[in-house]
Amino acid sequence: MKDKFYKYKFIWLTLIVLAVFALISVFMPEAAFARPGGGHGYHGGGGGHHSGGHGGSSSGSDGLASLIVYCLFNYPVPTLIVLGILALIYMISNKTSGNSGVSSTPTRQNIIANSSHREMKLAGLRKDDPNFSTPIFLDYASLLFTKMHLYIGGEKLKEVQPFFNTTLEKWNNYDISEVVIGSADIVSVSNGRLDDTNQTVTKIVVEFHANYTAKAKANGAVFRCNTVENWQFVRKVGVVSAIPEGMGVLRCPCCGASAEFTDSGECKHCGNLISNTDNVWIVNAVTVVSTERVKTSDVITYSVEVGTGNATIYDSHLQEREAEFIQTHNNMGYRDFEQNIAVPYFLDIYKLYSSLEWNKARHLLSDRLWQSMNYWIQFCRDYGCRNVLDNVTIQKVNVVKYESDRFYDTVTVRIFAYCFDYYADSTGKVIAGNSSKERVFSEYWTFVSRKGVSLEHKSTSCCPNCGAPADNMGQSGVCGYCGSKITDANFSWVLFSITQDEEYAG
């Protein structure tokens, strides 16, 4: 028994820590869902996932660290005693067993190395398929994710069924609505054979962190659910992607028309059977990693900010790619991007989010990101409160990564800022957070534009195409004055994703 304890001491210690702090955490509030980036309520698992709003759940060492910090502030004596006992147990077991104490838990260096390996694989894919674009692919994957969940079990499922080569029965017991994607991140790229064929395919796995409202068909019970799902997309090796026609619309891969299919999977516009098409990414497998029901009360509580003190992660090819970026943008570079894009977008998005005037920000964000945040805006309206973000002040902006493909430019910046960040009800009473103490934080913001879009300053309150006031965009992101779709990044830079600093891995 003694030998088994030493052999599995890390498991035992983890269980002891969780058990002890679970008792203390009875008195601790749940994590919050707030701020456009979801920072003060977001806890990630250290995998470089993106938070496009709120919906991260507490997990891993960051959640435990936040719990310990909270307990030290509120229950210092019992917390110190518990930590001392645990440290003593660890030292005794370490000394007795002679173990070096090396943990098998992935380190941040491992995560960054994995990210570099993934980028190398993506570079290889772009070499074979020069038209492949990561923003376009992730937009396509996110559209399929959202539509599948919304349409499951209904007549409209046939609009997306041709893009799936896997059963979707696991969701048939629920009616799903209000799908919000918090993150969509490519986690692996590889070539291999399909299990049931000899065809060689490229496989891309996308990990989604999302939440949705589910209504059980059996008893009508309604609940909000967090989910982590890995979707494997496959496509025949050697295929060159079609020239992208924009974002936010699911299209037939053969004729480019909006997706409308018969029950057999034939496009109603061109008559092609999608399953016989080699140039489309098909969902070959869906793995539900975890699901968790969310308490309604979670929306108005706060947790410790994690990751602000982490060192900034820069792309290893930053200087080389910055020089290329400046050359292709008429000698406009980092400072121009900071002053004309990053800073005004950040300030306007925070202002409009806090004031609940979210429609005025429609042209500044991608479809997925705007809709993700819009859910929480509506939640605040229904709850009779708002997330107050006062005195928003940017301390510094660091460009950390430039990416370019044949069609799109992508720039990621780390923004350091502080503000008063709290919840207030309709009377102005503070119901969560602190209205007298500024909250310091940082986030990684990724912007995307079609190649050739200028970095010159344009008013964030006007349509970037016709110059009319951006007060008539609608939820589709189409300007009511000139009829152009603004949010597909053809006319201006759009905010594509927000990544919490504890999650960013390059």
C-alpha cells in the first residue's frame, strides 16, 4: 500500500488538493462571463484556445491557482495550514521514494513547440495548396459547427448534411439554440488514409470551445451547456482550394452558390453531388471532449485575472515578416497598425460593449465574433444589468505576429490595458466586481483583412466602403447604404479573434 502511494503520489496529492479546496470553495463565487474578451471570467486549459466572448470554464492549474489566491485573501490561516501540510506530504514522499519530481504535465514550452510544429504543417499545406487560407478555413468550420447544432433533428439539417461523413445522432435528443463559439483553433494537421478507404487525405483537427442552450425533447428541461469538441476535417491530398468569395456564407464547393441541397445531397444550383466532390473539406469525425452545464448565476461573478504577467510570446519570424508587411503596405507598419487599427478598434469595441450599443460595432468584427459577444449583450439586457467598463486606458500595444496567404493578411497584437470593470443593475447598483479599483489585464487580438486593404486611418463609425454612417449594418454585416458586406474583410480590417494571455501559444 505504501509503495502504491509513492508510485501514484501525484494523483493522490492532486485528489487531496481538490478535496480540501472543494470544501473551501463552497464559499467562493463561480467564474464570470464578461468583458468583450471574456478575461475576468475565462479560464482556459493551456492549449492556446481563443475566447470570442465568454464561455470558458474553470479548469486546470490556472483555475486551482485562482482558487488558492482567493482562499489566501479570505481564509489565510486555514489555507496556509492546508498548504503547509500538503508541502510536508510532498517532501516526505519525494525523499522516501527517491523520485526526481519531474511532472509529465505539458509545459508552456511544450505547448509553444506544438504550435510551431502545427504552423510548419500548415506551411507545408500552403505549399501544396497555395489558395489555402486559415481565416477562410476557420470561418467555414465555424459555420458548419453552428449550423449543425442549430439544425440537428430538423428539416434544415439537409443544408449541411452533405458536408458530413459521420453520424450526428448524439445530439438528436435536444433542440439546440443560441450557439456561441468561444474558440475555434486548429490543433493538428497531418496526411493519412481514411479508415474505410485507400484514399490519401489531409486531416485537420479543429478544437471548438462553445456553449449553447439545449432543450431536452423528452421532458422539456432547458439548460445552458459548455462544450469542447474536436472536429476532424478531411480532403483529398493535392487539391487546390477555390478562390475565396468572402466569409460568413456556406457555399457549394462546385458552383460557389449559397448552400442549398436536395435530400440526396445535390446542389440545387448546379446539380453536383457534394459527396462525390474531392475539393471540399468534409467532417469525418466529431469527438465530444467534455460537456458541462452552466449556472445562470455565473454571469455576474468575478474571478482572478490570470496571465497578465506572462512574458509576451513573439513569432520567431516576426522581424522578417514585419519587413514584408511594411513593404506590401506602402511603408506603413507597426506604429500605423497600432494607431489606426488596434487602438481605435479596441476603445470603440469596449465602449459599445459596455453601453449595450452593440449594433454600432457590427462592421468592426467578424460574423462569428460579433455574434458570440451579441449573445452576452442580449443576456445582460434580459437580466437587467450591464458590464460597465469605465476609464478604459491602453498602456501599450505589441505586434507579436504577422501572417499572410494569397488572399488575406493577419496581424496579432498583445494589448495591455486597465479599466474599472464591474456589473451594475438598472439602478446603477454594483452587483459584481469593483467600481473603485481598476482592473489590469492584457489580451491578444487578431485582425484580418483582404490583401491590399490600407492601414490609413478611417473613422470606425463609418462604412469603410462608401463612407456613410455605420448605423445601418444589420446583423448580416451588410451596409444599408451601399449594399456591401463589410464583415468579410474585403474593405477594412476586422477583429477575427480574442485570445486570453494565459492561453496564447503563438
